[in-house]
Amino acid sequence: MLEIRDLHASVAGQPILKGLNLTVKPGEVHAIMGPNGSGKSTLANVLAGRDNYEITGGEALFDGKSLGDLEPEERAQLGLFLAFQYPVEIPGVSNMEFLKAALESVRAAQGKEEWDSVTLLRKAREACKQVDLDAQFLKRGVNEGFSGGEKKRNEIMQMLLMEPKLALLDETDSGLDIDALQTVAKGVNSLRGPERGIVLVTHYQRLLDYIVPDFVHVLSGGKIIKSGGKELALELEQHGYGWLTSGDNGDNGKKDQTA
Amino acid sequence: MSSQAELDNSELDRVIRSEYEAGFTTLVESDTLPPGLNEDVIRVISAKKEEPEWMLEWRLEAYRHWQTMQEPNWAHVQYPPVDLNAISYYSAPKSMEDRPKSLDEVDPELLETYKKLGIPLHEQEMLAGVAVDAVFDSVSVATTFKSKLAEAGVIFCSISEAVREHPELVRKYLGSVVPKGDNYFAGLNSAVFTDGSFVYIPKGVRCPMELSTYFRINEANTGQFERTLIVADEGSYVSYLEGCTAPQRDENQLHAAVVELVALPGAEIKYSTVQNWYPGDEDGKGGIYNFVTKRGVAHDHAKISWTQVETGSAITWKYPSVVLRGDHSVGEFYSVALTRHAQQADTGTKMIHLGKNTKSTIVSKGISAGKSSNAYRGLVRMGPRAENARNFTQCDSLLLGDRCGAHTFPYIESKHPSATIEHEATTSKVSDDQLFLCRQRGIDPEKAISMIVNGFCKEVFKELPMEFAVEAGKLLEVSLEGAVG
């Protein structure tokens, strides 16, 4: 469902991705790991279509459609979901109002039946429960005054309701304590299924103890430099990224690691 | 950075470039005075309205004083001088000449106009619980639910009718809050005012329905000089709403209104405005000059609350104020002012604390888009007797794009050591991150911006009567809607 071929991308004119290849098939969970500054978050944002994240070469196809030709909302309507690393606050716009607008648009685009308010509220409450978020949060402004952990759980709650085809999770584990991490992982695991692809972007191996990936890729200097199964993550945990990056990709990797 | 800014602007421009839905013109034959202002014009207006002698004298005194006054220039707005001799001071549909006794006698064309604006005047079609006075150019077309209100002792009629039918009340209170010579535009209004509403709520009565006046300017080259007077007797309560629209024209038109509120001891007046005068086009051509004086006096334990949603007018110059004369009186001002294209708004409030233990709250939300300018100007004055007076002010500005401006001019004067004044101000932009979050969830940018702006205004919208809160939200949506194509 996701086919990335020789992708080059720059952020505000600065080249970050330099020939990245990745294929995600339905039912697969991929983890993208790598040192800080290697381009992990850039990849997630390029795929979702953030302003100023520009594809300069190669292509990224989602269900055969070139993502570069689509507006961010069109990508979302096709079923691409990004759980943000730093979810932003929208004061005065309630979570419920936000979800209603999002679900109306996405479900209509996908030809799914519209949920009436009662159904929506019931589903939203269930989703809150799944990620251990009090239903009161539905009435509050989007992420308004939420703690870091609450924001991350709010993202997963939205993801559960949106039922995306492809979920990109950008460092969802950062800033979470172990309990919250398990809750979030439980939410993500409940979405695993034969028709859905999941891409986890993470710096640490510990998330992968709870969401076990089918594939692990190491990103460095804007390219995937090694791919493997879940055991690759463990090796990385033992040896550090320097194990892979100190060789051919040299000082670039080292510098990023210490940054 | 610059490419980012350009991106932002093109996106936002698309979103904020919307059509003005109330811009149509009604084709009726009108009786319009030739342009120009002099004492004879005032005599004609007074005669047309069959006013008593004292009213004419009052107008003439106002006019003579006004001639000595200067147009104010301290506001943060710019416009070419208004030629007051180029506009007509009275225009009324011919069909209104013989004062229709009931709606059946009113020109269907006029009724249709209001229907098109979403204000059906037939009682059975109206929002239950809202009485309407409909003012078209210089005359009141109809006032609904009058008899039902009369049962409660409430007087709700046009000011012209009140001058004839309730002269004792009008004489006592007209000009008592905004004197004839208060300021240039109020002076002009006092001389030439044509129509507006009059409300009297008797002692201890809670007005059984929302009252509302709908102002429509139709005729070209005319000014509208509305005059509204609301008197809430001791211990009474009334909620009142005014709405305004005008056709889309290339010339600027003047709207110089005066609104006076009197809240006698223990009374409460809630006054809401949804102002949607034609704002002019993208380049600032045309639109209404809205120069308005609104003020209320709150006696002991009385409360006056102004809520305004301002989306229209080429220029807005307006400071709904409360004089907290009585002890324990309360004044509130909740405002949303949206400017786009080349609109200019200089709006805010004055809270004049005279009595002890008086309390005022100001919440102002300014939203600027396009190349518009949006200024909040507010005065909080604690007088020498204002023991334990308190004020809280919150001014928030939201910028859409980077060619617009937001300004805050707070004036604070305290003559009592026990007075407390708090002022908070913020300026923010609709951030790319907020917009991206919405779009990533499948919400298109137009809807996203309107949602974010509505969220920003929520504190003020919740002060509006329920029926109108929905309307105000929609109005904001329409104002922000892009003609995407």
C-alpha cells in the first residue's frame, strides 16, 4: 500500500532525505529507527504533506497514488493518518467538535456511512476508554492544557476512531512513562489487522517491546542503511547506532548521535 | 521565510475571500429628501414624523451645537473626509407614507426583503420568543408581538412612534445618557435621527421575550441615523438584539447611530449586536462607515451587558460603554470584531466606575485578515468614590496572514486606592501547525480556519442569546468562507 522509491526530500530548501526506499504491505508493522537528525520525522511529515516538506526526487505512492500530488486533507481522506510527535493545541475547539469534522470528511470520502451524533459519542467514549482517557476530555479544547502523555493518548484515541489504512506514528513513545507507553501500545495493537499498515518512527527500542514490528529499518543520513526483523532493534539497543553509522556513513551519523 | 509567508497568504486569501450575502437591493419607490443638511431638512424630517414642537426644538438645538464641533481624528482609521452635504438624511419607501396598520398592509416587497435576510416578519413564521422591529432606511416597517408584550406592560415600538405616543418617557430619558453635544457623530444623530427602537420595561417585569431590531440600509446615497432608547425600570430585565445589513455599493454610506440604555436600580439590560454592514470590496471600495455612540447608565445594583459581533462595515468606530453610577452596579463588554480585506475597526469600550463596589468585565477578541486593521481601544476609569471597584480586561488578537494589523490601546485611570484593575492581552496567529493538524485529519483548510476562529471566539459567543449564537457562528463562517473554484 505504501511504495517509496528513491525518495529525496528537503525541508525549507535543506535536503534531508537522500534516496529512501521502503515498501509497506497491508498487515505489516514497520519500525523506522535512527539517530536524531537522521530524517525519521521528516519522512513522516513528507508523507503527510506538511508545508515546506518538499519531495525533490523519486516518489511515494499510497495505494498507487502519488502522494506528492495530493493535499494533506486528501491524503487523510485516502486513509493516511499521522500521530504527531508534538500535538498542537487548538483552544476553544472541543475534541468532540474536531472529531466530528474529521470523521464526517474522511468517512464521506471513503464512502462509509455517516455516524450520527449518538453513535459518534458512543464510539468516542469507547476509544477514550481504550487509551485510558477520561471521557471529559472530549469536551475540552483539542489538546488544550493536556499533559504530554494525555496529548499522545489523545492522538491514539483519534486514530482508533479514524480507522486509517496506514498509520504513521511519529515518536509516539517520547515523553511517556511506562504505564502510558503500555496503554498507547495496547491501543495501537488493537488496530493491527490484515488490511492495515503501521509505520512506527522511534528513537528507542522500548516501544518495540510492546508493539512488536515485522520489520525494522535503520535510517541514517536520509537513507535506510539496514533492514531486518525485530531482532535488529535489540542489536541496536545493545550496540548503539554508532555500530551501523560509524562505518560507511561516517561522521554524519556520529554528529547526529551526539546532537 | 518569505516563501512561507507567501504560501500562507495565498492560502488564507483564498479562504477569506467570500461573498457578502446580504448585498442585494430592494426595488421600491422611495420618498427621498434631496442631499444636503440644513435647518429646513431637520424641519422636514420632524414634520414627516409628525413630531411635537419640543422634539423639533431639541433637534435644532443639537444641530446648532453640532455646527460648532469638529470631526474626531484620534481613531486608528483612515478615510477621506465625508461630504455631509452629499447625502440624503431621509428616505422611506413610499408605501410606508400612510403608515400601514398591520402587516397585511405592508408592501410585500419589503416583507420579502426581510424574509430573504432570514427575518420573517409574520409572527407565525418567526423564531418563537423573539419580537422584531424592522427598520428600513429611515422608517420602521413593522414591529411584531406588540400586543403580547403590552400584556406584560412592555412598550416596544419605533422611536418615532414613542415620540408621539409616550412623550413623557422619551422626554425624560432621550439624551440623558448620550447628551446632544456628546461628540460629533452623536450631535449629528441628535439633529437628524430618523428611526430606531424604543423599549420600556416596567418595574419588576422580566420581559417575556427577546426583543430585536433589524436595521437595513437600502437606498443609495443616504445615511442611516438610528436612535435607540431602552429604559429598564427598577428590578426589570430585558435582552435585546440588533442586526444590520446593507446592499453592496461602490460608494461609502454613513451610519451614525446613538443607543442609550438606562438601567434603573436593580434592573438588567443585555444588549447584543450582530453587525454585518456591507464591508466594501477587497480593495476597500464601498462599504458602510459605522460611527456609533452606545452608552448605558447602571444605577444601584443594576447590570448592563454589551455583547457585539462585528464583521461588517468599511470603518467601525464604536465604543459601547457603561457608566457605573450606582453602588454595586455591574458592566460587561464582550466583543468579537472580525476585519478582512481593507476593513478598519477601532472599537472597544469605556467602563466608568463612579459607585462603590462596582464591577466590570471586558473580553475583546479581535480577528484580522487580509490587509485590514483592527484596534481595541478601551478606557477603565475608577472615580474618587469608587471604593472597591474592580475591573478585569482581557484582549486577545488573532492574526490571519501577515499583512493585517492588530492594535491595543488600553487607557486606565484610577482615582481610588482600593480599586483593582487587571488587564491581560495576547496576540496570536493561526499557526501552520494548527492548520496542518486539522488538514491531516481530513478537514479542509476553510473549515479548519473557521473552526479555529470560532474556538477563539467561544467565550464571547456563549454570551449571546442562544438563537443568535448559532447565527453569529454561521456569520463568521460565511465571512471566512472562500469562493473556492
